[in-house]
Amino acid sequence: MTDLAGKTVLVLGGSRGIGAAIVRRFVAGGAHVGFTYAGSQAAAQAVAAETGAEAIKADSADRDALVATIAARGPLDAIVINAGIAIMGDPLQTDADAVDRMIDINVRAPYHAAVEAARQMNDGGRIIVIGSVNGDSMPFPGGAAYAMTKSALQGMVRGLARDFGARGITVNVIQPGPTDSHMNPADGPMAAFMHSTMAIKRHARADEIAEYAAYLAGPHAGMITGALQTIDGGFGA
Ligand code: NDP
């Protein structure tokens, strides 16, 4: 594959799951890829050794460190803002600090990262954020705060698409449905319920999400911007 040949790309949260699949796909497409991680050093080193991508320790919850990391990469052709966590449970029982940390990682970080990336970005660049189908719907209790963080990304990409469109920079949010990962294992306790809501009754593979990200970063997607890119097996149909 050469669809991303010569592109300089940064993936936030590339050590595991969907982010690691995105690193693999972008490297396979010919891109020069760096990726961040926060806690999973061994996994990050394994992805780096496998792909040749550069692993960079940078906690998305630390705004100054995140912005400095992006600025240090110089002009980017694409950024994929994937890092995210899910804090779910009874809102009356859930630790408020844990919810605030999720908001920091899932909302504050994507906004400041997207803005800094655009500051550094070549014209025609691509900003891709990994949201969730839960930004559109939350069909079970306990997910209000997580859904809130993913809905926030919808407004963000619409607005930033307007801000950066004159430079040909596109801004989109990919909204996966259930996708097999540490966060949401295909054999986890919620899997059967999730599949019951879907037209295609299985978890997506991370590489299926990565392929969508590669398309949005590639040469044929220059007119797709400010839009919700849902890939959910009919979860929301
Ligand atoms: P995983 O838990 O498997 O992986 C999360 C990745 O994000 C890891 O590489 C992790 O790195 C990184 N990360 C988490 N917190 C931070 C942080 N503070 N700073 C830097 N990196 C961080 O999750 P998924 O792959 O499933 O999820 C990836 C994205 O996709 C998330 O935004 C999630 O909300 C979204 N999503 C997932 C779905 C699913 O069903 N799996 C469905 C819809 C959306 P480290 O371990 O080093 O901290």
C-alpha cells in the first residue's frame, strides 16, 4: 500500500487497541508515524519495534505536555486523536475525579490537540478524532458521562472544520460501535447485549476502524469534513 506515502502522522494513544491498529495501517500505507501512550510502556515498545513507528510517552490529561509533544513534531499531514477512556457506572456512585479525568482525556485533550496540530499542519492536512456511536445514542444505563464526552466531539469537528477549511484541512470524527479491544472485549459481559442491538451481530475488529481512518487521511477524502463517520455494524440503525 502506498496511499499514505511520505505523510507525517501523529497518533495519540497508539499503544493498544484501535490506536495500535491505526499505527500499523498508517505505517503500512507508507507514512512516517509517531504515537503517544501514557501507561502501557511495554505495549508501546512492542508496537514501535513491530512497525518502526516512534513511541512517545505523553499523557493526554496533561495539556501542556500534550501541546508541547505536538509542537515538537513539526508540520504534520495528519493527526489521529484516538486516546480515550471509558468510566461507566451508576452516576450516583461514580467517583467525580474519575469522571473529570475522563473529560480531560476525551474532550479537553482532543480540542487542544486538534488546535495545536492545525497550527503546525500543512495545508490539506487531516484531523481525525475517534469518537463513538455513543455520541449519538446510549442504549443502556451508566454511560451518561462517556456519551457526553463523545457528543462533545461532534460539535468540535463541525466548528473546527469551519475554522480550518480555508487551508484545505479536514476535521472529522470516526464513531465506532463495539470494537474488540481491552476497553470492550468481544467476549465481555456486555457483548451479547451489544450484539442484540446491531444489524451485524459482532464486534468490529480494530483494523476495520483503522482502514476508515486511513481512507479519511488518504488522497480521495479531501471533501469530507465536519462530519460524523459512523462505523457501527448498525448499532444505531
Ligand atoms: P483501549 O483501552 O484498548 O486503548 C486505549 C488507548 O488509548 C491506549 O493506547 C492507551 O494508552 C491510550 N490512552 C488512554 N489514556 C491515555 C492518556 N491519558 N494519554 C495517552 N494515551 C492514552 O481502548 P480502545 O482501543 O477500545 O479505544 C480507543 C478509542 O476508541 C477511545 O477513544 C474509545 O473511546 C473509542 N471507542 C472504542 C470503542 C470500543 O468498543 N472499543 C467504541 C467506540 C469508541 P496507554 O495504555 O499507554 O494509556
